[in-house]
Amino acid sequence: MAQLFPKHTNSLAKAGILGGILLIVLLGTVLYVLSRSVYSTEVGMAKDQPVPFSHKHHVEGLGIDCRYCHTGVEKSAFAGIPPTKTCMNCHSIIWSTAPMLEPVRESFRNNVPLEWNRVHNLADYVHFNHSAHIAKGVACTTCHGQVNEMPLMWRESRLQMEWCLSCHREPEKFIGPKDKVFDPHWKTPNQEEIGPELVSQYHVKNLTNCSVCHR
């Protein structure tokens, strides 16, 4: 029987298969890099807000506790966005005519909430409970970074699944005393020693089952 294809076709087929494999590897690498890039994670990128609220000024400068504004953080899944009335508790007296705060005053006058742009916004299929983490000694700065040093709010961590799992697999590396959860200045002096003790004391489990977060 006569040969249907010339011999060099075998070389072309091998080159095509090898090229296809290399292309798949290249695309996978590009997607991997993009998924961890600033473009995708928005780490370090401050978002535009209706009012340029400064955590550095309010937390570091004035010493306002996280719970004054984020009232739900200890008892609910959502930490809570403060209503305009919370802002006006101070700003009806302090900086009461500042042009920069006109959106706040307008919101209060018209009883229309300010539309803040979420910085730490998880996907709809991810369940996260602030109160559960607070109750186990996970400090605000563990996830949100040194908020007290941020003139404008940005995302400090990637908020991707592997980042969450790093804590869920080894909670002893991240958990601190409960009475220091809201103290942005507190640093663990000896995490390797205190971490395992607190994990035992607070009955922290290594929760890595999919259903823990994906419900």
C-alpha cells in the first residue's frame, strides 16, 4: 500500500503536540500570574469614595475604636458600614461646614445613605463571618492590615482561597489574645509560643472542609 503522508509529517505532528503542550503551560502561567497581580487582587489600590475618609486620622490620630463605626463586627457576619448619623455625631460640631464633608451633610439632610465602594468584597459564593473570627482571637489587622496607618482604605491581602487556607490550616501562626483584637498597635512578641496555647484555649479547629466557607 502506498504511503499516504510523507515522512516529515511525523515530525510535524510531534512538533504540533509539543507546541500545544507548551502553549497550555504558557497560558496557565499567564493566568496564574494575572490572578495574583495587583490588577486582579486590587492589593494596595485605594478606591474612590464619596468622602475621602481617613482611618489613619480617625483611628491613629483620634483613637477611635473600630467598634464605634463597625458595630456588627462582634455579633454578626457583616462588620457593618456606619450610617451617616454616626459621622454626624462628631461632624455636626467638628468641621461642620467643611466643603469636603458636604456629601455627609447632604446624606443626613435627605436621609439617603452614602454609597461607599466596598474594598474587602468577597464573592457571593463565599461565606465569611466576622464575629466567628473575632471570637477566636483573629485581629482586625490580620486580614485588613495596619488600617491605622492608611490615609485612604485599600486592600492589604489578596482575599483568595489559598490565603484563607493558610490560616485555617495553621491557625496557631495568626491567632492572638482576644483582648488585643481591636488594638492595631499590638504585636505578638512570641507567636510560636503563644499561638498553640491560644488555639487550645479558644478551642480553634483546623476547618478546611469546603462547606465551611462555600455554603
